[in-house]
Amino acid sequence: MDSKKTETEIPADFAKSEIEIPEETGLRSWLIRLLKGVLIGIGAILPGLSGGVLAVIFGVYDQMMIFLGSITTNFLKRMRYFLPIGIGGILGLILFSIAVALAFGAYEPIFVCLFLGFVVGTLPSLYKKAGAEGRGGKEFLSLLLAIAGIILLMQLGVQHLPQVAPSFAVWLGSGALIGLGVIIPGLSTSNFLIYLGLYDVMAHGIKDLDFSVIIPIAFGVIITILLLAKGTTLLFKYHYSVIYHIIVGLVIGSSIAIVPTIVVPALQPESLDLMNLSFFAAAGLCVIMFIAGAFLSYLFSIYDKKYET
């Protein structure tokens, strides 16, 4: 087993005083963070993924949790850093909601496989980051339990969640679910919105700028993130290895669970008719998009490291 720090020591990512937010480095840095925000926003409502997963992948999750957990500390400096990420997140939500309303329902498995490949392509780097403070029995057990837990949770969601009628309280709860997906990487809360019969209604509401949908969802997201960010920060501060291995387990488990809960049901005859594709053509496109997503994520990680902000 690798040598480890004591659990009360602050891990490498949290060792700096109040964690240093990188300085602004020009338009290229701003645009990179904007793109990250767009993809995080898409991940927040893409079935099978979560915004938290992509925030981890893009290296902004730790800093984001600490910023939100102590939001008044160095507020202006941190806000300048996260502003393009926030703008990108809103753009991602709106743009993908338009895509959902126009095409995603018919071509769901192909879209999902693209992003699944994107996530899977980053797993080696996530696993390496999780082991930065050492790896032992607790970490491997946490990883396995997280994998099993998220698979079970997604399977239960498919089988047992009832359909609900939209209302202010329901949209507030939907926003809380989306916020939970940001805080807990790997928890694809969009899946649960689909199971509850709310996903398409939400997507059309955001596309049409229906504020009776947008406002309660926004409140739910913001309240949930602010309430849970501080606790998440403390968990990372004192139990970095275990928590990060749980996150990697959630990412792996949710990626596995996507196939039987999202992809396979979307390749049934009625869905194939909507796509106007044969089973083999649709399955082949899913494989191609998965490979393309994994390759793109690899290229993005190289570029991101080269111009790391």
C-alpha cells in the first residue's frame, strides 16, 4: 500500500491558504472555461451524466466546492474566475434543452453514447487523481460500494418511480435534484426526471423561456448547491482519498448503468422507427459515437493540460 498522510492533514489540492484561484491569463483561458461551463451545463441535464462528473473531469470541481462553501472569501477574484463557467453552464442548459426539444428524443442513444465515451475516456486520469494521497483497503472498498450503490439506485429508479404532474413545488424539487447531481458526481439526476415524466416538459420549458419552469428550477439548484457545498468541502479536506474514490466509483457505476437503463431501451423497435434506422445501423452509430467521445476527451485533456488555468 502506498504511504499516506494522516486523515487530519489537508491534501495537496487543499493545501494552499484558502485555495488559490488561478489568475486570469487572457481570452484563451476565458474561452476554455466558457467551453467547460457549456459542457458542464449539458452534463447537468444529459441522461446518464451529471454536471458534477464533468466538473471533476475538467478540474474545476474542487475549487468550485470551496468557492461555494465559503462564498464571501475573495469573492471578486473567485467570481471573475468562475464567471465564464457560469455563463457557459447557462448556455449549455439552454442549447441542450433546444436540442432535446428538437431531436434528442428520437436520437437519445446516439447522444448518450457520445457523452458516455467522453466520460470513459477520462477515467484513467480521474483514477490517478484519486490516488494522489495513496490508495489502500478503505479506498478500494469505497470505490466498489459506490459502483454497486449507483447501479442499484439507477435500476430502482427505472422500476419504481411514479409519474408526477408539473407544479411549482415539483419544479423546485427538480432543481434540487439537478443541484444534487452537481454536488455528487456520477449521480445522473436527469434519469430520475425522465422516470418521473418531467424531462421533456422541463426541456421544452427552458427552450421556450417559460419562467414558471425556469425560476423554481433555478432556485432549487442554487439552494441545494449552497447548502451542501460546505459539507462537501470539509469531506474533501479531511478524507480526500476515500471521497475521491467514491466519486470515481460513482462515475464508473453510472457509466455502466447507462447501458441497460438508457441505451438498450432506446434501441427497441419503436425507438428505431423514430430514428428511421435498423438495429445494426443504430448500434453501429452508438459505438462510433462512443469511440469519438473517448478520443475527443483524450485530445481535450491534452489541450487542457497544455493551457491549464
